[in-house]
Amino acid sequence: MPTDLARSDTTALMARVPRSCQRVAKRTIDLLGSAVLIVVLSPLFLGLAGLVLLGDGTPVIYRRRVIGSRGEFNAYKFRTMIRDADAVLAANAQLNNEFTQQFKLRSDPRITTIGSWLRKYSLDELPQLLNVLKGQMSLVGPRMITPAELEKYAPYEALLLTVKPGITGHWQVEGRQEVSYAERVRMDVYYITNWSLWLDLKILLRTPSKIIRAQGAY
């Protein structure tokens, strides 16, 4: 009970802080957090890059074209698919249809051996810390989507583009790939309309356990 009261008091206190100040604090946390993590995790970055290189050659980094509050940009990821992944998808009508529905394949034949492991523990997304440092993404935010996915957010397209996509977020800690696309949209809308620094903190604290348990990841 005391814990519940403490949480309630914290939420009430955060509500009194102007949102403009909270957004400045959020960007400060993004800058410091991403910079520190890049330095601390640099040995891991090099190790993972080496594994991708040894497993399937170059390129090591895949640039995914996505959309955010500042327009389209390249989101960095360790490459987890074979080099001709797009051609394989285009040549298989069944796979292409499934991908069009969910923008994700449960059993994706294009994923490399090391790529499957990287995805399971979300390690492929570590290079996005560079996107956070550049101001294109946030540590916490709605899902990162491609321009083609935007129509699935109707009638919330404009709302989605008011915030930066996040490396982690409400969807990642609540459902990941285990929920429908419509539910992903609902979770992103919930996050945007209920955003606060306290909500970001709760999501950040829950993210490590989700990654370690690899819940709903593929």
C-alpha cells in the first residue's frame, strides 16, 4: 500500500511540471542516455558487428527508411536479413501478403542465423542509439514505422507524427509481436495521449527484463 501511495504522489507531482519542461528534460535524458550507452556498449557494438560480418559479410548496418516527427530518415540496425531480402519477399506472394498485413513475418526465411539471435534479444536495434543522439528518435516513444505503414494509423496519422519514434515504448513492454497491428496502434495512441516523464521511466525500467526474457520477439 505505501508503494501505491508513493507512485500516486510521484504521478501527481509530475503532472504539475509543465509539459514544455518535461520535453526539455526528455531530450536531455535522450542525449545523455544515448551518449553514455554508446560509450559503455562500444565493445558490444564491435563484437556484434564482427559476428554479422563473419556470418554474412557486408553491409553490417542496415538503414531502414522510416518516418517520424521530422519526416523520413534512415534508422540504423545491425543487418539481420540476407542481402537480397526485398527480392525474396517480392517473389513470394504468400509471404508478401502476410507482410502487408502485419509488416512482420513470424517465420521469416530471409533472416540469417546470427540475425535471428540478434532479433530475439533486440540487439539489432542498438545502433539506433545514434539516431537518438542525432535527434531523430527517442529512447522511449511509439513504434518506429515505415511510410507505407502510416495508413494503418488512420485516423491518427497526424497524432503519430507529433512525436519521435522510440527504441523502446509502451508496445514493446506490453505486447511486442504477440498482439495484432490494430492493438499496436492503440498502444501507440495511448502512449502519445498519456505521455509523461514518469511513464517513460516506467517503460525504461521494464524494458531490460523484457529483452532478457525475449518475450514476443521474432
